[in-house]
Amino acid sequence: MKLFSKHNVASWVTSRTGKTSQTEEANMTPRAAHLTLTTVLLIGAAVFGNTTHAQNRAETSPDRPRTPRGLDGVSFSRNLAYIENGHDRQRLDLYVPESSEPLPLIIWIHGGGWQAGNKASCPPARNGFAERGYAVASIGYRLSGHATFPAQIKDCKAAISWLRQNAEKFNLDVERFGVWGSSAGGHLAAMVGTTGEVSEFGSGPSSPFPSHVRAVCDFYGPTDFHAFVTAPEYESHAAKRSPESKLIGAPVLESPEAVKKVNPITYVTNDDPPFLIVHGDQDKTVPINQSELLFEALQKAGVSVRFHTIHGAGHGGPAFSEPDIAKMVENFFDQQLKGTAAENPVVQPGTAKRTASNASASRQARRTNNRSTPNAPLSWDAVIDRLDANDDGKIAKEEFRGGPNLFQRIDRNRDGFITQKEHESAMEFLGRAGR
């Protein structure tokens, strides 16, 4: 079976750009197909890595959760409704490994600028946390197109409350819940962490099933929208149609009360759970001042917090799944949810700490080399840097921007993911066709 055809490549370009006519399609040579596909993928990467509203690049297709491969002994329950007769988005997926004892739970909140994304991609489940003795929940929530804030945080807290209510059924330890999210999901994770004692958003301390957590991991989440949109080079986020303005239902600079209400810093108190905050200093989507402000507020309140900066990293991408960062997150949850003593704890009780690391120099060099050679086969690093929204090192169908037919041709083993090997095989095929 052919991996690609000139018809497939050309028709995809036509549907996405309108720049390939039927005559051009018929006359397209293998070399042209090679260059066209590479150009298309580069365009797709550039579009969804746009520095203005790159949060929009996250998944927009219908929710299609998949059981992770290689997780023997893990029970996977999908689309569990945490609001009876609620919205289709008010559902969660739950991964529970076999255990004779109640399990600690990591709750994943997806990103997507509060206007896109879904719960199908769940990095904690795919990065081995279930194998390490954690249950994992991936929660959906209403997007800004369905309802404005505070619908999103109300949904997240309702999901956590439901998980507590059903803890015995799923063998969960109600005292060992942690939350983790990236981008818009990082914002909501921080909101969960700082509003545990706030009844305004539901499931407060007087609830029989409260929504508080014991640990928060926030990857590059927004916090103070006013400081966000007034930061140099981020002013476009003040526009009426920006993700931030759409979330609160009005332009950011015209809505000071809504901006205060949506800000997790507003609710910081000294009894908040420990935080791990990670942000790249080259993030062109969410300015690093958002994490700096949260860190400073938590530090001032006496909350245990670590703020880690990745020098050279942008808004997500492979830098956030490099071994040192992955180990830091693992150790953080082990320390907070399992009580595992570490020689160098990620977060010291009652202390605030800033650390930093550098994004892989070899990875950065490969990206630079790829950009400097426009007609070269598109590197795997460039692909995952722009399209791997959940940082799991693979491209899921929901993350791919080339259409379902092209995805099926690259996904040779039909497992719903494009791996590095499959991508490089596709590039090799196109290279042979172009010679």
C-alpha cells in the first residue's frame, strides 16, 4: 500500500490553503509532492505555534479516549459523568491500577486556551504514573464557547468532588489527591489549589465531598490577566477575541472585577497545598511573569512552592518532558502524595525556592538546523515541538493537523499515534520519491 500519493498530498493542500488547482494536482511530480508535504507540515507547525494565540492549537476533534498501550493491570473507565444529566464535556476518564490499598490520585486538566482541547490526551497516564502506583483522572470541562468563567473551575471542582464521593468504588485514597495541568489547564490547576476553602465555586470545605487537593503542578498557566495583556509583545491578548477575553466574556482591560475573579492569586492563603510551577523563559504565548507573580504570592503567604524556569523553552514542547523535568514532577508527587522521603525534596515544607535548567542544547541545535534548510525533510523535533500538545513524545490523531487520510498513511500500525519511527519512515519515503 502506498504511504502517500500525489493526489492525497495535493488534495490536502487544496482543502487547507486553496493553492493547488486540479491541474496542478494532476501534474504534481513525486519531488513536488515531497516539497509540498514538507511545506504543508511546516505551515501547520507555524500556524499552531503562532505566538499570538498558540493556545488554540490544542485538540479540537471529538473526544476519543484510548486505553494506553502496555499498561497491563490498569482498569480504564471512560466518559464517567460527574454531573448527572450534565453537559457532554462534564465527563472524566479514570485509570486505576490493581492495588490492595487505596491509591493516590493525580488529576489531569487539559489545556487549549479554555476554548479547545479535550481529556483524551492524558500525559500522567501515558508517562507511567499508573505503573508507579497512581490512579489517574483526566477531566473534561465546559469551554468558553459553552459558558464563560467560572463555569470551568466549577466543573473542575465538581469532578474532584465526584471522585471523592466515588473513591471507595474506584479504590482511591480521598486524602491523597493531586492536580496537574498545562497552559489553560495549569491556570485551572492553580485555581483548584488556591480555592480549596472557597465555597463560591462549589464543593467548598463544608461540602461532604470537598474539592481540595494536596499538591498542585502548574505548567506555564496564566494567572493575572491584566499583567498578561500589558506585558510587552503580549498586548494582542487584550483583544475582544483573545482566549483570555473570551473566557471572562469581555475585553480584559475593560473588566477588572472579572480579571480579579479569574486570578488564582486572588485566593492565595497560607494553608494552600504545595505547588510546583514550571515555565519556559521563551514562552511567546503565556509570559513568564504569570508564573513569577503566582510564585511571589505563594511565597509571601508562606506556602511551600518551587518555581522552575527552563531556559530556552517555549510554550510546551519536548523541553517539558526531558528526563530532569519528568523526574522532578515524579518526585514532587511522590513526596506530596506518597510521603516518599527524598534526599533533595522538590519542595521543602514552608519554603519557597527558585531553580532553573536549560532546554537540551542538541535539541535546540536540531531545530535551528531544520529551520535553516527549508527544503530538508521535516525533523521529528520540529514536529513534536509544535504539535505535541500534551508533551508525551507522540502525535495523537487529535493533535495532527494534516487531516485523517494523511494521518492514517503515516500511522502504519494503526494505534492512533504517530511515533518518531513512523514519521521518519514517511520522510524517508518522500525523500526517495523526490530523488
